[in-house]
Amino acid sequence: MITCRGYDEVIRRVYDHGQEHLFAEWDDLSEDERELFLRELAQIDFDLMNRLYRERDRAAHMDFRPAPYIRIPLTDDERRERRQALERGIEVIRSGRVAAFVVAGGQGSRLGYDGPKGKFPVGPVSGKTLFQIHAEKIVRYGRKYNIAVPFLIMTSDENHSETVAYFREHDNFGIAQGDLFIFRQNMIPSLDRSGNLLLRERHSLFKNPDGHGGSLTALHTSGALEAMRERGIDIISYFQVDNPLVSILDPVFIGFHDLRKADVSSKALKKAYPEEKIGVFVQFSNGRIGVIEYSDLPEEKSRETEASGELAYAAGSIAIHLFNRGFIERITAGTEISLPFHTAEKKLRSYVRGEFREIAGLKFEKFVFDALPLTENNVVFETLREEEFAPVKNPTGIDSVESAQRLMSDLHRSWLAARGIAVSGATTVVEISPLLAVEPGDIDPSLRVPETERVYLE
């Protein structure tokens, strides 16, 4: 057994858990490298890693049926209920009870962009980045409701420093420094198929981000959750950075969430076709609401239809949620009520016996929608694809920069039409700055639109 003053307990735990291979090149490490490595090992929960390895193949679902959801209103009663939700939501927002939380740990590599995905330019006329669009929406909400809206941003080890620098360079796009919270996602070690911890280098472990479900844990470990409690925030609006259409503070959605005393509320849209690659909301046999990933939904269920001819499993998850702060506190407090880890087998480039090799490894991650079945208090709320879902995942084609920009332009054109504002037939692209409007009612009907091909209104 190796020795190092002050780290005997750490070293003993490594040996006790059969991970002594990690010290294969101990003699070749410098004193600084040894200390850094042992500090990292001191943070590892070996019991957790052993449990994850033992339970990696136990994923199973209960019987389920389509989840109930609040649909787009068709009846007078539904419209009346929606008006009540709108009134309550405005009241909740104006009371300063809501924070915005974006998950932004990804890089823009699939888009051919070298940097955080949030820095990718997506404005069809302005060229504004995803981060700028989201931030300016939050500024506009603050002005609209005369409040300060905290903006929580979860980054990754890979893009944290660049994200912080980007916001600093642009004066946080108008968000007060005290209202901006940027923090890293937590990391978890990976294993090989025999349960051995892997090395990224000879003196550091191979780790991966713990999934979008880990965002809730990161709220806790970063101190952001405690900061929200001190500010009286009790609802956290969760969304992903690559969706420029998201309505971050939707008063109707927030109103339903508050009126129904939900712990978690989720937006859904109707699937365009059975094979669409989005998870679906279901109700398990124990009555709890959850999400089944598209890859886990049996084909016969994906094609099942109602008497009306519509898909039975039609309510698709688009990663827009409201979480009660108290609920997040309960599931991140180290109790048995917490999000499960899922296992994915991946090819990982690891340091093995003096060289880098690509090996079959196990990565562990949490899914944010696994929070839903942990409570009986859920709301699933239907929204319209053309109004709130334009993910930027690919350079071209489906869910691309092109499709997102087209959807943004179409939506903003529809806002102008709703206010009775004419747009020239020569205009092909319309973009409205979030600082001008986050919904049609924000637009002054006396506004005049320039008769140009590409229009930007701010």
C-alpha cells in the first residue's frame, strides 16, 4: 500500500474498494500531482459507485397509460379556467416568487461552433446569441412586472469560464450582477465494464457530467437554492439553452402550477408523428406522472390511437418545467427520495497502463423528468409547437438553425398580425427583440414596420 502524509484514510478507502490500480504510476508522479490526485479521490463516494455498478441493469418501468394534461382550451369552462390561471400567474410573478433556470452545459460542436452552445448566434436578423435572447427576455419580464428576476445558469467544466467571461464582457446583457448566478454542473466518475474507476490522465479520474437531472443537485451544491430561499423564490422555471422560443415566465403556466399546488409542472406538445424523437408523458399504475423516452416506448403504443384518430401517447416532453423550490430541497438533501442514475455504455478514451485507449465504459447520468414520479402533485400543460419549441441542435434540417430561425420569424410575424400591424409583402424575415416584446400584447398597435426584406424591431 502506498503512503502519503495526511491522506492515509483516503488511500485505505481506495484499497478497501479494490481500486488500487489507480496508483499504478504513483512512483512517477510529482508531489503536486500526488496531492491533487488524492484530493480528487477524497471526494469520491465509493459506496455510491459500487451501488451504481451493481444496479446498472435494473432499469424497469411499471405499466402505464397516457397521462392526463391541460389541453389548449376548447370550451367556455376551459377558457374561463385559463383566465383564472392567467390572473394568478401574473400575481405570482409580480410578487417576485419566480426565478429562471437555464441548463447550458453543452458545446456547439454539432453546429460547427467552437464554444458554449449558448454563445451560438441564432437571431434570424440580429444575429443575437441564445444567451442574449434568454437574458433579454428576463430583462423585459423584469420591466414588465416591475421585479428583479434571478437568472440561474448551469454550465459545465468545459464551458464555465468562457460563459462567465461572455456575460461579463456584455455587462450581463442588462441583468444586475446580484441577479445572475452561474455555476457548474456536478461530475461523476465513469467505470469500465468490470467496475473499475477510469483515468483521464495518470493522476486524474475520468468523469462525465451527471446529466440534466443533475441540474437539480447542482442548484443545491452550488448554494443557488439557498440563495433563492433567502430571496423568497419558491418557483424555479427550468428550460434548456437551445430553445430560443421558450416563454420563460409564462403567467398561465405559472398560474396553473400555483393554483393546483404542484411540485412539478411540465409543458407538453402534441407529437407530430409516432416516431418523433421526444419522450411522452405517461401515468404509471401507481398513479404517478412520468416520462417514457421515445426509445423505450413500444412501437405498438407509439402508434396507438384514440377514438378521434389522434395518437393516444401524444403529449410530448419538451424539457420546460416549473419546480417548487421546497420540492428540489427535499430530493437533493441526501435522503432516499432522490433522482435515480441511468447507465449508458459508451466508448471512452481513458488512460490505461501508460497509454490512452478507447475502451467500453459506463457513464452515469440523471434525467430531470425522473423528478415527476417522486410527487403526486403534477401538472402537464399543453402548449403549441409553433409558439414555444424551436430547438437548435443541427446545422440544417429538423431541429436546426434554419428551422429555428424560420419559426422565430413566423411567430413574430403572427404577433404583429394579432396587433393589427401590417407587414409588407416584400418582407421575408421578421425578428422582434425580446426587449420590445415577450408576447403580442407588449407591442404598441401604432407600430409601423419598415418595408424592407429583413426586419428587426427593437
